[in-house]
Amino acid sequence: MLFFLLLSLFLFSPSFSSPTLSATVRCNPSDKNALLAFQKFLYIPSDLPSWDLRTDCCKWTYVHCDPLTNRVTQLVITSINTGQFPVARGPIPAAVGDLPYLETLSFNDIINLTGSIPYSITKLQNLKRLVISGTTLSSSIPEFLGQLKNLEYLDLSANELFGSIPASLGNLGRLVSLELQSNKLTGKIPNSLGRLNPEAIVLSDNKLSGDASMLFSADGRARWINLSGNRLEFDLSKVMFQRNLTFLSLSYNRIGGSIPEQVTELNLIQVFDVSYNRLCGKIPVGGRLQQLGAPPFLHNRCLCGPPLFKKCKA
């Protein structure tokens, strides 16, 4: 009887049950410290209901942990789920680099996010998705982003980024999508981007100039390319398009030459827009081109033939 009494006291004592209690707290202490430092410098409101020092950080708003390792793998801060409080303001803190297992880092539609991308982000060698979009981030795109060799998705769209596209982005060999649209980027597209083989390239609505032909290859896997709204100048007749293209917009540039016959082989194309350029010659007949209507071909130097009403001279 005494044995069972002692056994019961042992089993239900606080010292014995504490491992079970601690097992419910998944958050890694170093990850929690990094998040709290992140909160301080980004001015995420201290009364944010779930960002409480006494609670499990894996259950905090914007935070996701891997169910096996319990390390923070996603930090997704967006105005969509902010509620009534101002989600953040100020620069991206260096503390973000102290989340070594992070695979996704996203700041979306946060207009008070300012400054530049911190160098500490290069410590995130597991990062696969980096999204900084719809902010007032104002700087050049740093060369050191080329060190994030596991990056698959890079979206720096709709900010106030200026300067040229760094050649180091050509080192991101695993990149599936590159989105740099709606910034203030200038200069030439680096030839190194031609080494990439992404499914989507969006550089529209900047002030980029010069050649872009290196972004095209018949053997490439790109399905979506948007280079519209720039100052690009190259000979389109020498380009071989990716065969699986569904969307191609080159409008509002200074592109010359003629439309290559190979476009008639783009059987998946849904959007093909070369309007507002300096193209000449007969629009190739065949494929889906004539089904697209006249607007995608308007306002060029001397394009002719269907679907335009302008007849070609014999």
C-alpha cells in the first residue's frame, strides 16, 4: 500500500509532469529571441494578442514552425491579416538573419516598411521564397542577394527600388520566378540573367534599357514573361521564344525588327502583346496570332497584315 501511495505521489508531482508541460511548447528559444528582437525593431505592436513572451511562438500570428523540428520556417507579414493595428514600420531588422531555418520570408503591402534589405539576410541559406512587395523600401537591389543559392521565388515588386539589376542574381540557379516590376530600376539587364531558366520573369514598369534578348530561348521553361513599360531596344527578329509561353508582353518599349515566324509555333500562347514599339514587316500567319485581335500589334512603325487592317505592300 505504501508503495502505491509513493508511486502516485511521484507520478503526479510537478517535477514529474513538467516534461509533459514543456513538450506542449514547441518554440525554439533562440527563434523566440530573434522574433522578439524582430518585433522591437519593426515596431510590431507589443499588445499584438499572440506575440506574448509567455506563449509558444509557433502559435504566433505570421509565424509557422516545422512540425518535426519545431524551428521557425515561415515569417509572412501582410496587411491582409493585420486587423485594426498598424502591422509594422521602419526598416527590416538585422535580427531576421537569426532565424536560420527560415524558408519563407514575406512582407506584403506594408507601406511603412522603409530602408534597405539587411546584409544579415545572407545567413538564411535555407531561404526558398523572399517576398518584399508593396512597401516603401528605397534602395538599390543588393548584390549579396546572389548568395541565397536555394532561392526559388524572388519578388521585390511595387517598391521604390532604384539603380540597376545586379549581375549576381544570375547565380540563383534554382529560381522559378523573378518579379521586379513596378520599381524605379534603370540600366541594362545583365547578361547573367540569361543563365537562369525560370518559369516567370516580370520586369515591367521600370526604366530598363538596352537588350533583353538573353531572356529568351526556345528550350527555356518560361511560361510568363512581362517586360512592358521600359525602354528596351533590341532586334525581335533574332529572338527564339520559349515554346511553352502562355503570356508575353513587350509593349511600350523601343523594340525593332520584325516578328519572327517561330511565334506561330506557340500553341499555348494566350497573351502576345508587342504594341507601342518600332516593329515592321508582315505579321506571321498561323498559330494563334490572328485570334488575338489587332490591339496587341498597334502603334508600331510599320507592321502590316492580319489581324491589322493595314495591308502589306507587294
